[in-house]
Amino acid sequence: MILVELYSKEDCHLCEVAKGALKKIRKLYPFELHEIMIQEGDEYFETMKERIPVIHINKEFAFQHRVPEQEFIKKLHSIVPIHNK
């Protein structure tokens, strides 16, 4: 299964929007979704704090700030063929 990681932080409106988009897409194209909350002092905080939300697909950077749904779906298709029902 494809792994999607959402790097997020507290009180982040864009993070909530991104999570909503990912959940919507996941209903049609299944993938495992992990939300990783970062905060000051965490390993990734300094490199990601201005880019949140950051989305990785199978441990590779895919998007930041927003989840453009059609582009996200194209990336999923490029990783593994997805068959429509």
C-alpha cells in the first residue's frame, strides 16, 4: 500500500485543509495516511516550519502548503497502477 505522510503542526488552518483533501482522495484511491505533528525542537521543525503542511508519498517529498487533488492523484497513478471500480 502507498504511504502518505502529512507533516503538520498545531493551529494550522492549511494543515486541516490538506488533511481534508487527503481524506477525500483516500475514499477513491486507498493509501495509508500518517499525520506527523511537529513542534519546536523536533528533528524536522527548522526545515519544515515555514513549509507546513508538507506531504510525502512513500517517504519522498510530494507537496507543500496545499494538496492539488488532480496532481496528487497523478502522483499516485505514477507510483502504482490504480484501477477504477
